[in-house]
Amino acid sequence: MIEEVGADVKNVKAGDFVIVPFTHGCGHCAACLAGFDGNCLNAKEMGSSGFQAEYLRFTSADWALIKIPGQPSDYTDEQLNSFVTLADVMATGYHAAASAEVKAGDTVVVMGDGAVGLCGVLSAKLRGAKRIIAMSRHEDRQQLAREFGATDIIAERGDDAVAKVMELTDGGADAVLECVGTEQSVDTAVKVGRPGAVVGRVGVPQKAEMNTNNLFWRNIGLRGGIASVTTYDKAELLQAVLDGKINPGKVFTKQFALDDVQAAYDAMDQREAIKSLLIVEK
């Protein structure tokens, strides 16, 4: 909920119920106008810790905040949880699918079974993918991946995973969503795509260098980066939640008070929670 706004803010007001993206796009620079508000040329670094507090000073509020109709009391807890994902993980999963150019009828491989990877599965389904292969070793995440639209699950890693994908597809996937960022995940993502496929990469790179020669020899495209949260939410994602087409809030499998934030991170690190939800009591 908005407590107060600056004098230049016209599109939202105190009392409005809004989604607060982790990005702060201005809406008028070249990057934002091109649909890449995650790389806004006027954004100021906030630091992730600023979003884990009772209050937040948000820059570029006039364009970047996404207004939700009504008030929190108008929605179920399930819907409220889904709104929270639109600030980050759902938009990031969707960015992987959009970057990979997923379209109706495609066969898609999703690398990663965390909240972003699972939202990538949901995004591929939303964009019309016919077959969605989720790479996952954890039963609870496999179950949610299937609920979100995965048609196949592969638990293997590395070369074994590549072989499994090739068994299931006609020469590889049309699109690959890389939602992990490790060297092995990126390497596998490149290998499971058919010639001409595009890898949508949103996993934060965990290695400074990458050998791109394999992309060249197989005509594989590589795109991705920081999600365009405001752009995607306004264009499709908020309405999809409001219409009940998607329910990404299911990635939150445990809740914690703000004071217990370390326990929340520990639960995710120890695979006891897919995603932890912080609750601020008033």
C-alpha cells in the first residue's frame, strides 16, 4: 500500500494497492521504451535489502509501480501471494520465456526448479508451448512443475540430461529457459537446443567467462538478463493473475515474519521451501 507520494507523481496516490517491481524503470529512456526496463538507463541502485523492510522509498513510481484494482481485502491469500511474485520471480521466469522467443506449439526445456524456473514453466505454458520439459531432482518441485504445465520431468544432470532430452525431442528443444546460472546449467542449456533454438538466460552468471563457440557451431541464440518487470506486468501478467489463468503464488511454500528473515533464507538454502514469503504484521 502507498503511504505517500511526491509532488510529481500523478498516476498513483496514497492508499493505492500496488505491485513494487525490484526494478525501477523510468518509462521514457531508450531502454524502457524498447521494453527493457530492467536495464533502465536512469535507474538508481537500491540494493536488495531495501525491499525487506516495513517501508520502501521507490523511485520512478509514476511509471514503474503497477496498480492493482481495489484493496488487499478484495483478494484471497492465494491471489495476494501471486501478486507478490509479479514483483520479481514470475516476471523473471517470463523474461526467460520471452527472451527464448517461446511461441505456440514449441517444445521447451526449463533448466532450474526454483521459484524462477517454475515460473518459467508457467510462462512457457502461458505463451502456448505444447511440450515443456522441466529439469528437476526434487519431488515437491516436480509436482508443482507438472501443475504449472510441465509435460515431462528429467532428473539427470550433464551429459545424461542431454541424452534424455534428445530421446524426447526431434533433435532438441525449440527454446531453452536457463534459470540457474551455473556453468553446468548453461552448458546443458546450449546442448539441448536444436539448431536455431534460442536460450533465454535469467540465471545470474556464477562464472565470469563463457565459451560462446558452441553457440556458433550450432546456430544457437543466447539472450536474457534482468527482467522487464513493469513492462510484462502491465502487458500481460497482472491480468493473467486477475483472470485466474496463472497462480504463481504457489511457489511460496513457507511463510516467515520479517524478523525471521535468516530462517527464511535457510529454508530455501536447505530445500525446505521453494520460496519463502515474508509477512509484515501491522
